[in-house]
Amino acid sequence: MLHNLPVNSDAKSNELLRLLIQQMPCAIAMVDRDMRYLVVSQRWRDTNELGDQTIIERSHYDIFPDTPHSWRRTHRRCLNTSTSAFMENEVQRRDGSKVWIKSEVLPWHDRAGRVGGLILKREEIAPPKQTPSTHTDQYLLKSAPIKHGYQLIEKELADLKFALDQSTIIAVTDRNGVILSSNDRLCEISKYAREELIGNTHRIIHSGYHPKAFFQEMWATISGGKVWTGEIQNRAKDGTFYWVDTTIVPFLNAQGIPYQYMAIQSDISDRKLAEEAKRQSQEILQQVIDCLPQFVFWKNRKSVYLGCNQSFAKVAGLRSPAEIVGKTDYDLPWKKYEADWFQERDRRIMKSGVPELHIIETQQQADRETWADTSKVPLRDRTGGVIGILGTYEDITERKHAEESLKEQLRLVSFRAGIDSCLTHSTNLVKMLQHCADEMTRYLDAAIVQIWTLALPEQILELQAQSITGDPTSCDLSQSRIPVGTSIIGLIAQDCQPYFTNAVPSSVWFKDQPWVHQARLTTFSGFPLMIDGEVLGVAAIFARQRLTDSVLDALTFVANELALGIKRKQTEAALQRSEAQQRLQAQKLAIALEDLQQTQTQLVQTEKMSSLGQLVAGVAHEINNPVNFIYGNVAHANEYTQDLLRLLQLYQRQFPSPTGELKAELEMIDLEFILEDLPKVLASMRVGAQRIQNIVRALRNFSRMDEADIKAVNLHEGIDSTLMILQNRLKETGERSEIQIVKQYDDLPLIECLAGQLNQVFMNILVNAIDALEEAIDNGKLNRDPKIEISTTHLTQDWIQICIADNGPGMPAVVQKRLFEPFFTTKPVGKGTGLGLSISYQVIVEKHGGNLSCTSTAEGTQFTIKIPTRRHHR
């Protein structure tokens, strides 16, 4: 019985009693005859709101200096008379609440039967039913023997031991660590029988996880008579690992030297697994963020960095993202005005709660100007309050340069197309050259463009065309004939070499010309117009700004085109002059001239389409690589994210009541919003990447730059690619509704054909249909929604048919008869060459052995294409 167990019979029993009392669920304390605390339970500390202050060996009256004298007398009476006492009174806590407390005082006896001190017990009770007058703040002495009180304490200690044995792992070892005893819980978790444990040291369950220094420090602590606490990974008999939170208490002899140790442990394997999973999740999330091409960072409300990805850490001059935590922009290698600007933007966004997305900014660095795409989004807690900011930064300098380069290339392509149109649609040489000069001033932003032709045999350069921007009176227009070899124009024709200068005012050829200074001209470029070594003329350009390399390349191209055009016009004139003398050769010459015109124009058209195809293929290729990288990683990112979300949801189900720290973290990161929004973000990224892939695929299908000339292809892909390229022209505009596309595709086999040329045929017919519908709407001739129908039919085993029909007002019979003639067009100058349908007819009939026909009524126009499924080589 507990009341018969001397507390100081031996150190082991004394220590065991001390441990049990410390873990008692009730508020209990033991004091000696001088009212100095020997041991207290945790409940005693909590009930009396003592916290972690040192109590042992301190006087009860030092802890509670306001103890009434009547209570002190009661304590002394219980010590002297070996009687017990109790009291019920109402107590006000520090937070203002009031509770009823029952306090008991019981004496305890040593082995000799003497009163060694008191047992103080307190417990919270329900408010009594008696009136307050029946209660008192005085202790009431009990006349019953104290034995009953000891029995109550003994029962409570026995209950506590049972509870500890169910949940706590306990082992007792000698001073050398040999296990002397263990409870059932240790056998259960270690999978060893008690007989296997007793007589062995704890090395039997060591996992090898901890270094040697770990156990050296532990032994140094407990062998010095101090309590050691820590977390240990052990290995069970079946090879599985488990973690325990361990407290090792040394039992000391009279000399203060440990003679036994008690290990009190609790199983924390689940918590360690959760911590490891959380750590791995955080590492994976950091790796995901580090893989993003953007620079990512996040800050708290005070603009103090909480984290970033590896890319941002590198830019910030840090070795790892962890180093940025706790820093501000002023701690990073930004300039002060930049840090001021960043902080100001942070404050503005967090104050307004409105994100600032895709802010395109330029930044002047030491050697170049860079472009950045910056977005900042306020971070919110569960209540919607702004708690920080998330920022992304992407260096888009290369992309901006690529865009500018693409714009420049497209502008030059348009310029070349304009020159081609002038060369092919002008009726005579002078008009042709004048149109070309006007195009050059408009697209090249030139101040003066002059085109000279060489007259033979006089060797005189004659001014045929001149285009001037600004005041024409500021230029010298008096000289229209220049002998070869005189002035810079004549020398260019004589030397057959181009001439270029960016210093016109100081050039020996122009410094004495007042009109050069008056017009503020700075740049001159002259090109000889030559074919096969024959000089046909000179093209000269004056500008008020420097000419870029791409412009000079375009001028070289234009010089060649002008030479071809002049040669063609001169040939036309020569043929016309000789027509009267050679009437018998007139028909042949006319055919030759027509062939020459068509060949030359088709060469121009082919060169243009080849350049456009190379440009489209190049752009598609350059876009395709990064898009494939993004798209390929989106799937993995989505899979990883789903795994993480499922794991997180599993944790939530397994641990529905997180700790305070975890709960605060969940609230801070707004987990519910992340669970909802993260899959949407990834889905949006996937849709965007798929859209870009479809566009790239359409561009590559249309250009066919990576395929052989003749190949079995899916014609539906070519039609769809063409429609995708024309999508912008099909959309609704302010003047008309969207042009509807109705597709009725049959099950076609793969067709052996020249895929790129067939795509151009589809493009020509569809563009004509769109132009016809837009013209009808502009002229008020179409009172129905515009529509284009495309159908394919597998006619026979060897033939297929493609029909493209619009619901426009149709075309007159006279136009239908000339529809496939070269250079015939009903469009104004600059909008069409008259070669689209002619080339389309040649591609279908001559190159594929098929048939191209057109039928037109007031209800619309239909083009019908019939081609064999297998191309017969000729």
C-alpha cells in the first residue's frame, strides 16, 4: 500500500514516486515539515498558474506570500497532530474568471511513522448548492484517520501508472546501460520479448541513424546526474524504424552519483513521418519554383523577403534562396532609387489590394537596355487581409528584340510585295519606276529617291522617277541627264559598284550643294541597276537618318528587282518597236513576251512566298522549342501538383486538428485558395501552351519547309492550317459579322502531292472568297451573314474532290471567263497581282494532273478542285 511505502526507503522508489506525482492528472504537491516543496504535479502548476518558475526546495509561503495566517495555523496543526483538513472556496483567476476550488491537506509519514510533511491537493469543483454563508475560507479539520487519504492518493497513483503504461515507454537500466526492467509498451513497439531486452543494452534497438557524438553527449549528461531529453530513432526486431521522444532520469545515491537510469519515452513516429513528408513537399515545391523560367519572390507586409526561387537568388547575388529570408531590397545589390521604387510599388499594391500584372519596363544597364515583364500580386490570409506580396520578373529583352526584328522583317516583306506589285501592274517604264520610287520613300522613310536609266549609245543617265518627302523646292531638280563617269551618280554606273555614306554634308560630292544642307540630309546610298553585268541604270536614296543593315539589304533586293523591271520594260519596248518590221514573228514574240512576263512575275512571287515560308517556318521553329519545353513540363507539374494535393488532403484527413504552428502557417499561405487555384493555373498554362502549339503546327503545316516536295499528306490538315492562318480575317469586325466556316470533310486517304503548293492554292481561293465577301458587304450587296463552306469528297479510289464556296453575290460571266488568266484581277493596284488563281490553276492542272473549275451565281461562288490520290510523275 502507498501509505506503507517509505518515500525515502531507497533512491529508486523515491525517484519513481517523484516521477509519478509529476505526471499526476490532479493538482498535488508534497512539502516537508518546513513547507518546502519536494515534488509537484503538472496540474498543481497549471491550477495555481505557476508557469515554469522554479518551485522545488522553495517554501510554500515564498510562492504564495499572501497565504492567510489561519491557513498557516492549519498547516502547522496538521503537522503536529497528524490530522487532515479541507476547505472549499471561490477563487478568481488572472483572466478575471472565478471557479470553486476544494483544497485538502494530508500529512505523510516516514519509515519511523513520523510526520515528514504534508500532501497538498487542490481540485476544481462545481459551485455548491449551499448558500455562501455555509462556506468559509477556513480549513476544516478532519477527525477521520489519514489512512483514507493515503488510499485515495494510492489509487490515483495506480491509475496514473496504468495510464502511463498504456501510452508511455519505460525502461530502467543500471549505471552501465544494461536494461533491468521494461514495461509492455517497450516490448510492443520494439517487437522484442521482455526476456530479450533485459540483460542487453539499448544497442539492441539502435538504428545507426545517430552519430557517435550524439550518444556521447547523452551519456555525458546523465552520468553527470542531469536529466537528458531528445528524440531518438530506434530499430525494431523486424527491421522497421520508429522514433521516440525520450527523457532519461538518473537515480542518484547519497553521494549524488547515478546508479540507475529511467528512460521515459513516447512514440513520435507518425509526427516524424509527417515532418519528413512536409520537408519533402517543401523541397519539391521549391524545386518546382526553381524550374520556372521567371524570377519569383515573395515578401511580408513590411516588404521583407520570405523566399524566392534559385533564379532570383542568383540575380540578387545570393548562393541559395534561403539566404534571402529576412532581407529587404536595400540589402540586395539594387541601386537605391531602384529599391525605393520597388518598396513604393509594394506599398501601393498592398494598400490597394489590386495586383499589377505584366508591367513592361525598360532598364538601362551599363552596356545595354533591357526589357522586363513584371507582375506583383497581393497575398491574403483567410479573412482576405493583405499579408504580403508575390512577385514575378522575367527578362524579355530577347523576346522584344525578336519582336522588333519580326516587325522589321514583316515591314520589309510588305515593302517587297509593294515593289513587286508596282513592277507587275504598271503600264509603262516611267509609271513603273515612279510607283517604285514612291514605295521606297514611304516604306524606307527616305527623303529623296531617284531612279535613273542608262541611254545607249550616248552613255547618258536619264532621270526617270523622283520621289521627295517634305518641300520639293529644297532639292536640286535641274539636273536630269548625267553622263556616265561624272558626279557620284555617273561614277556608280561607271564602276558598277554601290556607294554609301552616313556623312552627306561633309562628303566631297555634296558638301558644296546648298540643297543638301537645307534639306538636312545625312545619308546617301546608290546602287547600280544591273543584269548579267549589263548596267541599266542607277537608284539613289537620300535620308535624314542612318540606314540599318536590313534596309540596305532590302535596297539590294529592290535594285535587282528594278533592274529586272527595267529590262522587262525595255524588252517590251524593243518588241513593240520591232513588231511592224517582223509581223511574221509577232505572235511568237508576243507569246515569248507573255511567257517572260509570267515567268518573271512567278519568280518574284515564288521568291516572295519562299521568303515568307522561310520566315514562317523560322518563327514557328523558334517558338516551338520553348513552347514544347513549357508544355512538356506542364504535365509533370500538374501530376506533381495533384500528388502533392492528394497527399496534403490525406494529411488533413489523418490529422484534422493541426498544431497551433501548423494552423497558423496554413492560414498564412491560404491553403484553401491554393488548393482551388493551383489546378486552374496549371490548366490555364496547358490551354495556352496547346493554343500556341496548334498555331505553330498550323504555320509549319502551311509552310512545309521540313518536308520533301512530293509526299503523302492529309489535305484536311493543310486546309485547317490555312484557316488558322486566316483566322484574323474571319473574325468579326466593326463593319461586318464573323465569316462562318462550315466544314464537311469526307474520309480521305493520304494524298501524294506538293503539299506546300496545294496549301498556297487553298490560301489563294480562301483569300479571294474573303475579299469578295468583304467587298460585297462594303458595297451593300450582301444582306445575309457571310459564310464559306468547305467540303471534301472521296469520288473514286483514285480521285478526290475539294469544294470551296462562299455565299457572296457571285461574279459576272465576263469575269469568270478570264478568271485563270495571268495578271487578270478586279482588285485595285496594290491589293492583288492577278497571279493567285493563275498559279493555282497551273499547280492543280499542270503539276498534279487535276482540274480546277469555278461556278458562280447570285447565291455565291464555288471553286471545285479535283486531283488524283497518287501523283503521276512527268
